[in-house]
Amino acid sequence: MFLNYLNSLPATVAQGIMWGLMAIGVYITYRILDIADLTVDGSLVTGAAVCATLMVNGWHVAPAILMAVLAGMLAGLLTGVFHTGMGIPPILAGILTQLILWSINLKIMGKANMPLLARNHFLLASGLYIPRTLLTLVLVAAAVIALLYWLFGTEVGCSIRATGCNLQMSRAQGINTSLTKILGLMMSNGIVALAGAFLAQYKGAADINMGRGAIVIGLAAVIIGEAVMSRISRNFAVKLLSVVVGGVIYFFVYQTIIFLGLDTDLLKMLSALLVAVFLAIPYWKKTYFSHPKKKPLADVAEEALEEVPHA
């Protein structure tokens, strides 16, 4: 039994990297833009549906993945227009886009499930060829992190980061915050759709329900990665890498739960509880484990005298 667990670890790492890619998209909205975007549950399926449908119709895998990314970016654009152009709160805007994408994804595939078999198509990520899949995913994740590291160092990227950090100050500095929000949402959902394209190849099918709970997995990867690697470096590239590492750790925990023989019906509940625990860790550390040093009495007295107005 334990040998089977060890044999499943490479596949677990592969899934962790794919969901870690998706979590990078969640990180852009959740941490950088300070927006809770629920579009990802739909845009993940959009990426999978577009990639699978095009490949079934004779497209090569590379342009099919590119079109999947563009479709995800359009989904992010729609959410951005709902939020910035129509004044809809970001959470509701994401839910509306998610509902719209449900119908669009069904129309793209023509049915609820689109098979994408490795024996009929050349796939970059397949569950049948784990070593090649792992190498491909590592290279793709490295390329995405490098591209985002460069992009967020440009004027446009800095504007997006400034918008999420302080909206009012960004507007005062002349930044078009509506545009930066839209760009951030497009970027985020484009990466989520990229992950969806790889997931469709890995699972051998695109399914209308494959995006359910994606936001929970994404948040879990972000929170776990930050908790594990927060002390290593504050470099932006390291932060993005930590999200991918968080995705791998999440699936290690997921696989361990299955190995221990726990009821699989409880996996979603356990995932939510895991996210809740990691979200609570910073609060617990601040509330129960941080003991600020007491100032010397002389320093306290000096500060009190400085506050007294002089005659």
C-alpha cells in the first residue's frame, strides 16, 4: 500500500504544479489587486473546453493552448467591465461571469464532456507519460513566473500593484485604476485558462464541472505557499514560486488523505478546513504568540513629556 503511495507521488507533483499555475492567477487578484475574483471556477473550464475542442477538430496543441489563454483573458475582461464599467462589486461580477461561462463552455464543447485521448492527439501533459509531463510543467511554470516577474517590473505592472495597494493614492497619481483592474483580471484569468488547458490534457477530457471548487484550491495554494516560504525572501519571483509550491503541498496532503483511507466524500470539507487553518495562522501568531517588548520607563516618560505642549 505504501509502495503505491510512493508511486503516485510524481503524478501528485504534476497535478500540484498545474493547480499551482491556476493559483498564480488567483494570487494576482487576491494578493496584488486585493479583489476576490470568483471567475476562476468558470475560466478554468473555458481554457480546458477551448483547448480540447480545437485539438479534437485538428488543431496542434500549441495554438490550441494559446487560444485557450486568450479565451480566459476575454472572461477576465468581461468581469472587469462588469466591475469597473457597471459599478458591480467584484465578487458579484465574478459570479455573473461564472454563470455566463457555464453556458458558453457548454456551447464550446457541444456537450458536458469532451474526450481528449493521448492515443489520438499529441499532448504536452498526459497522465500516461509522467516524466515528460513533469518536465513540461516545470518549464511552463518557470516561464510564467519569469514573464510575470518582468511584467510587474514595468510601468504597467507597477501601476497594477499600486492600484491594489492604495486605490485612492493611485488615482491621485494619475493612474487609470479601471484599466489596471481590467488588465489584472485579464492576466489572472488567462493564466487560469492556461492551467485549464493543461488539466484537460492531463485528465484526458474537458468537463463542465472540472472548475468546481477551483477558488478554494487556489486560495489554499496561495496561503500554504506563503506560510511555508514567507521567511525565505520577499522577492516577487519567490512569492510566485511559493504559490506553485503551495499547490504541490496541497496535493500531497490531498493524496495522503486518500492514502489514509478517509471518506472521499469529506475531501471538499477537509480542503476548506485546511484553507481556514492556514488563513488563521497569521492571526494566531499575532494574537497569541507575539509579545511586544516593554519600553523602559525612562523612554515612556520622555515620550509623555514630548506630547505636552510647551508654553
